[in-house]
Amino acid sequence: MITQINMESVRRKRIVVKVGTRTLSSADNRLDRQSIHEIVRQLCDLADKGCEVMLVTSGSIASGMGLLGIKRRPLKLAALQAAASIGQNHLMDIYGELFGQRGYLAGQLLLTQEDFNDRKRYLNIKYTLNELLRHKAIPLINENDTVSTEEIRCGDNDRLSSLVADLVGADTLVILTDVDGLLDEKGTVVGFVEEIDSKLERLVKRSRCGVSTGGMATKLEAAKRASRAGIDCVVANGRTKDVILKIVRGDAVGTTFAARKTRHLARARWIAFSSRPKGGIVVDNGARDVLVKMNKSLLASGIIGVTGRFRPKDTVSILDKAEHEFARGVANYSSAELERIKGKRSGEIGKILGYKTPDEVVHRDNLVLLQEFYP
């Protein structure tokens, strides 16, 4: 057991840890209290030494399944939400008790994708997390499975953990799972990844089990987002003894995905990574060249089509004539308004709509080129 952590050798101070259902549950699909205790112990050891730690935890549905005596993950949305509703309280009770034994309070945040889509709500999450850390409390974060539907869910807790890590400016994201890391063709753990490319992605196979979702594919996507936000990411086996402490200490554990040296501005990362497009704006070749080559704003005159339904201040995809997404931005107009003014000069917009409006459909300050994030 690691009893001493030399903080001078610890290179990371703000750490987001994501723990998956299969790490937290036993073979009979019930919560494994000993496994949860081990996670809590390690986080408290780090907090005792001055690290700021946050936990993105799965397990609410598995917890509910165990209490209800259900062996297979329900297929119906209402049944999943009911299991999550019952299980979330049980899961938080266990965390609250175990953290309390070490003298720490735990603060619960249940999030959906809508919380990340709305810039004000997004920043409010950040302020709440920072305030919890200021009070030396441990933030416990989960997707709000009791209300989440396909339209509003983050997708999985791997993705959620990468969004949270970016939001709080974490130094390291640790994703704990039931395998030792990313495996190569021979079944050997890939220890270090400088860049996630197509060759690496071919190593990944999607997997599903009776109580969890995703697999290494979702973890690779999360690692990609973290890396491109300037955050180191480590995927490792949550059952390895003292795994979190070893990662923070710098031991070779699991697969480390190196952070990119270039870190974009926070607002640009929010547009590119965190908010999901509500629709799309199709532009002609001239407008595409202006955006890509001249670093200009998008005007109505270059728009030839609109997809989906969105409101002003929603994030939208910007697509070329082949409807390939090459940029994202925050729209100043709704989809209904754009249908009326597409192809028009800026001076005509006020007359068409009957009220004063911005010249820019998407201002350059609210627009990102995806090639800068996904080259």
C-alpha cells in the first residue's frame, strides 16, 4: 500500500477521475462496496496532500438493478430511468458515508448535454465545481439518467468526464475501466500515445455488457477530446492496486495519451467540444474560402441552405456545398430567420425581417475551424 506521496514529485494538481460501472459492481450486478471504498481512499489520500480531485462516477443504474433484483440492463427508457432514480440515492449514500469517514463532504452534480449547450449554464457548472473545491469538498458527477433521453444526454460518462476535465481546466483525466489500457494487435498494453490517429483507432472495438455502455471506443474519444484540450489522459484498470495514486505519482500504469502542447481558448474549446450543434448552415464556396482563408465572419449572402431547427445563441455546424462540416459557431439568427435571409446582402436583412439585426450570421469571435481541432 502506498502510504506516502511526495508532492514535489507529483506533476498534477487538479485531477478528474472517471470510474465505470464494471469497476464499481460485482459479478452479480450489485455495487461492490469494497471497490468503491478503494476509489474513495485514494481520492482522499490525494486530497489530504493538496490535490483537487473530482469524481465522475457511473453506477446509478447498476445500483438500482441490484436493489430491484434485475440481472439484465433494461431496454425500455422508463425502466432505465426508474433504476437510476432508485440507484442514485443508494450510490450517493455510500459515497457520502465513505468520504465522511475521512472528513470530506461530497457535492453531487447530475448533468445533461443541455447543461453544456447553454453557455450560461455551462459556466455555472464551472463556478459550482470551483466553489466545492474551495471548500475542500469532493464533487461527485454523473449524467442525470433519470431524465436523460437521446436528445439531451451527454452520451456516456467517458464523454462527460472529458467535458468536465476541459471545463475545470484539469491537468489530468484518469479513466478507470476493467481492462489494463489500450491493447495492440498482440494484446499488449500500449503504454504511451503521442497522437491519436486512424491506425490507433483501428485497434479499438466497440463493446457492451449487461450493465454498462460504451467500451474502449468511447474512452478513446474522451482521450482525444482531453488531449486536444491540453489535458493528459490515462486509461487504466480500476482494479489495479492503488492505481490512481500510481498514475498521479508518475508510474507507468495503463495507457497515457499525451496532452497537445497547443491549447485553444476556453470559449473556442466550448464551441468545438462541449456544445452540440442544434442544426447546420450550408455555405457556398466563396463563403467557405472567406471563413477558412481570410478569418472572417459568416454573412447571410454566402448561405445557400439551412438544416435542423435552432434559435439565436445556439451552436450550429457550418457545412460546405457537399454538406461536410468544416466549422462550428454560435448563430445570431434562428433557423427560421435564416431561411428568409439566406443569400441576401446585409443591408437587406432589416427590411426583410422588420427589425434591426447584426450583420454577421456567425461572428468570427464565435466561430472555430474544425481543422484546427481535428487535423
